Amino acid sequence: MVSRAERGPVADWFWTIDRLFLVLFVLLMGIGFMLSFAASPAVAERLGLDSFHFVKRHAAFMLPALGVMIGLSFLSPRQIRRTAMLILIVSLGMMLLALFFGIEVKGARRWITIAGLSIQPSEFMKPAFVVVCAWLFAEHSRQPEIPGNFFAMILFGIVAVLLIAQPDFGQTILTSVVWGGMFFMAGVPWFWISVLAGLGAAGLVGAYYTLPHVTGRIDRFLTGEGDTFQTDTARDAIVRGDWFGAGPGEGVVKRIIPDSHTDFIFSVAAEEFGIIFCMVLVAIFAFLVLRGLSHAFKERNDFNRFAVAGLVLQIGVQSMINIGVNLELLPAKGMTLPLISYGGSSMIAVCVTAGFILALTRRRPEKRAQERSLFRTIHHGVPAE
């Protein structure tokens, strides 16, 4: 056990970090590894691979992902901003390269191969984008003469264009919702909220009428006609699991779900471990988001507040989309369940997000002084210093 009396970097990290956040992130990673045993062997066998091929790769990705999360959690807010800026520049450049030299999968160019590894740059772009936009919003709030909001709008436009060009409409919606939430927190006038809401609605309508794959998915969701095999089998798996599940390794429907180890791992969890287990999983994600928003509410530093809120919203909205698709509440969309689904880029990128959250919610001397001052102001009427 690390002593409070110690003053080394590890001891300081241990006693200042939000340990409940850390436990939640590690717990989700552990659940994901457990579910990979249930969800991935059938997929590996269909592809002619060793039954535990994806389980082994999942385990191999967990170690560097955990290292990234812990390493980033040691950084200061200023170092987080600089790291996010670097990640954003590199990931945007790689997204552009992927459009011309990337691997095409099911008509989309979202991946690029480096040193034999397939990387999805947009996954790493998301947390970096949130942090950089939080900094721009905070700078505008601190000094209104700095056009931080305008630069954030330009950056959002660049990201949206690159995502649509891949195409990746689901990630575009996710990024738009998170960015919009941060923009609202930054105190944007209602005029701009109306304008952006109108542009968002126009974009959805335009995508429906101009992008065939979007049209097909929305039509299948609304009418139930066409190729709905994945969503239908996912629903059957959930229904078969009932409240307490069929038991570990006893899933049957999961064997015919094409993407059971990635997009539809929630359905596999429901079939083998039951609806109650899935409710607990949803509660973990909900608690993580609410705890993050609670931190943001108490935070007096604008950058920390916007960044923490945006990062936890990103995890929360992504999990909502994945679970909503599994429950047939949303049109089918290939999006992973954070820290649960198989995928190296996704897991490491979510751990980047987690590392940023852990770093920005650490208790620092100046932060504790601000909290004490705020407490005195609220409860005793003493003016804040």
C-alpha cells in the first residue's frame, strides 16, 4: 500500500487520482475480456482461424491500452492539451491518407496499415478533438476577443467532412452530439443553437437522400423490410437470454451473429449472462457519465469542465448508440461498445479518453483550495478568494 506520507510521483498519483473512475475503467476492460471468450470463438471459426484468435489479440491489446491510460493519467492539464493537439494533428492527417491509401472494407475507407497493424485514425481523433475544442471554448470564455468558438466551429467542420468522406455517418453523429453538448455548456447564444440544430437536421435529411447505405439502414429500421439478419438475430439472442441468461458458453444464437465480438457483443452478453447482467453493465456506464458530469459541475476551470464533460459524454453517447442498435431502438450502425467490444484501435483510443479523464479529475493543491473556497461561499456566505 502506498503511504500518504510519501511524496514521490507514484504516491502523489495514487492519492490524488479518482480511484473509483480507475476501478470502473479497469472493470469494464475485465468484462470485455470475459465476454471475448463468449463472443469471438464462433467468428474466428467461421473465418478459419484458431478458436481463441480474437481472445488472444484482445488480451494483447489490453496491456498497451492499460499502459496508455495509466501513463496519460500522470499528466497535468497543460500536458493533456499539448498531447491532444499532437494526437489530433496526426490522426487528421492519417484520416486524410486513409481516403486515398486506406484499406477498403464494405465500401468504407477508415483504416490505414502501419507496420503491419491496421489502425482506425478516427478513433484516436475523437478524444483529442474533444480536448482541443474544450481548450478553444475555454479560451473564448476567458478572453472573448479570442475567436475560440469560431475556430472550434471550423475544426468541427473539418472533422465532419473527413468522417463523411470515409464514409462514417455514425461517428459523425457521435462527434456532432458531443461537440454540440460542449458548445451549449460554453454558453453559446440561442441564435447559434438554432442555426446549428437546423444545419444538423438538414444534414440528416441530406444524408438520407444522397447516401444509399444511410437510406437503406433507416428504411430497414422503419419498415423492417430487407436484410435485417444481424439485428434480428441480436434480438433473438437477447430474448433467449431472458433475465438470468443461458449460462457461460451456452449461447446458441450468438454463433450466427456476424459481428458478435464487436458491434453486437451486448446481445451475446444478454444471451449468456441475462438481462440483469446487461442492466448492471448499463448502470456502470451511466454511473461513469454521471460521476464525470458531477466532476465537471464542481470544476471552476473552464477547460477542465468542458473537457471532462465532453469526454464522458463521448463514452456515454457511444455506448447508448451501440446498445440502442442491439435493442433495435436505433438503425444498424457499426460502433463498438467502449472497452467491451473487440478492436485494438477502439480499445486503445477509449483508454486515451480514460487517461485524459483521470488526469483532468485529479485533486491538485490549487483545485482543492478552489473547492474549499467555493464551499465557504455556498455554506457560510464568505466571498470566494
